Amino acid sequence: MSTLKGKVALVTGGSRGIGAAIARRLAREGAAVAITYAASPAKAAEVVHAIEAAGGRAVAIRADSSDVEAVRSAVAQTVKTLGRLDVLVNNAGVAAITPIDQVSLEEFDRLMAVNVRGLFVATQEAVRHMGEGGRIINIGSVSGDVALAPGMAVYGATKGAVAGLTRGWARDLGARGITVNNVQPGPVDTDMNPADGPLATQFKGQIAVQRYGHADEVASLVAYLAGPEGAFVSGASLNIDGGFTA
Ligand SMILES: NC(=O)c1ccc[n+]([C@@H]2O[C@H](COP(=O)([O-])OP(=O)(O)OC[C@H]3O[C@@H](n4cnc5c(N)ncnc54)[C@H](OP(=O)(O)O)[C@@H]3O)[C@@H](O)[C@H]2O)c1
């Protein structure tokens, strides 16, 4: 597979879970890949080594998405190290389940800073380097559309904001040949939402295909959007949820 040969991708939060699967898949498609991480340097190094062992090119950059300067610097380092930037995958995200009478302003600010402001800053910086054929792919959530359980309002609000930014940026950037899309997973088996975790029993009963998704399945959709076949998709929020919201 070489749909992304010669391209450079930056995946935020690429050390674990969905972001790690996306980084490996884009590398398999021929892209040189930069990943950011905040707390898991060893996991980030594993992703880089796996890509290099398969003959690809990768680099890991420590950049907490809530730190504006770190995010800007990660974009600059990607361009400096790998030579250009074609695909930005805004994947880094945090979740919390806290009902309204218990959620603190600190938690509200943390979710907004990582899931919304970090994505905004990365995109603003990345598009300065992107030309015709550029791709912005945000990882939102079906939580942006649907309140899945009590305590998920703030997380859902961050993902609703991601959908709104996606639509607006598709308009801002379309004339430059850059597409912007929002991939909205349902329950996917990762550290954030393990298939045997506290919400799993409730969630599994609501998923039409009766199982959690795999990170690789989300990565497939991202690879489609990043490649030439996805060129006419823009401004879209695409659910990948096994019929969870059907
Ligand atoms: N799993 C699901 O069911 C599901 C469903 C819908 C949407 N999503 C979305 O998919 C994305 C990935 O989720 P996941 O399930 O793969 O989560 P995960 O297993 O918890 O992995 C999160 C990734 O984001 C990174 N990250 C977390 N905080 C960060 C920060 N402040 N700065 C930079 N990187 C940070 C982590 O890196 P470090 O460990 O290095 O910090 C890790 O690589 C998120 O945006 C999430 O909201 C997940």
C-alpha cells in the first residue's frame, strides 16, 4: 500500500490507543509520521520502533496538547525533521465522567484545553505549512451528538465543539484544496474505554454489532480520508460506531 507515499503526517496523542493505530496505519500507507505524546514516552518509542522496523520513518515529540507553545513547537519540529506536512490527525483527547454537581472548573478547563484548544492550536499552526491536498482529520466522538450516560456533558461538549470547528474549517480551507473532517468513534477498546470497563455492559447492549470497535478499524477510516480517494469528503462528521447511534 502506498496511497501516502511522499506525504508527512502528524498524529497528536500517538503513543497509545486509537492514535497509535492511526500512526502505524498511515506509515503502512507510505507516510512519514510524527506523533506527539504527553505522559507515555516508552509507549511512544514503541510506536516509532514498530514503524521503523516495518521500513517506515517516524519521530516522537513530547507535547502536552494543553500547552500552546508545545503544540506549536511540535508542528514546527515535524516540518523541520520530516520536511513538510500534509496530514494532521487531531487525536489527543481526555475524558472524564462527572455529573454536573461534582464537576470542577479545573476539570472543565482541562478537557477544553486538550480536546478543543489543543486541536485548534495544532490546526492553526499546521495549515500554515499545508498546500493543495492537505488533510485535517479530527477525532471527535459520537458523544458530540448523543448524551450516552450521566456525567458525560463536558466531554460531549468538547466533541460537539470539534464537530463545529470541522464544519467551519472545511469552509475556510476548501479553496486551498485542504479537506477537514471529523471521525466520531463509538466505544473502542482502549485504555480510555476498555471493553471490560465500567461502562462496557451498558454500552455493549446498545451497539448494533454487539461488540466494541478496534483502534485499527478507526485507523482504516482515517487512512481513507487521508488518501486520494477521500478528496471529495469535507466538513463531514462520520460515525464509526457499530450502529451504536443507529
Ligand atoms: N476509546 C473510545 O471509546 C473513544 C470513543 C470516541 C472517541 N474517542 C476519542 O479518540 C481519541 C483517542 O482516544 P483513545 O481511546 O485512544 O484514548 P487513550 O487510550 O486514553 O489514549 C489517549 C492518547 O492521547 C494522548 N494524550 C492524552 N492526553 C494528552 C495531552 N494532554 N497531550 C498530548 N497527548 C495526550 C495519550 O498520550 P500519553 O499517554 O503520552 O499522554 C494517548 O496517546 C480521543 O480524542 C478520544 O476522545 C475514543
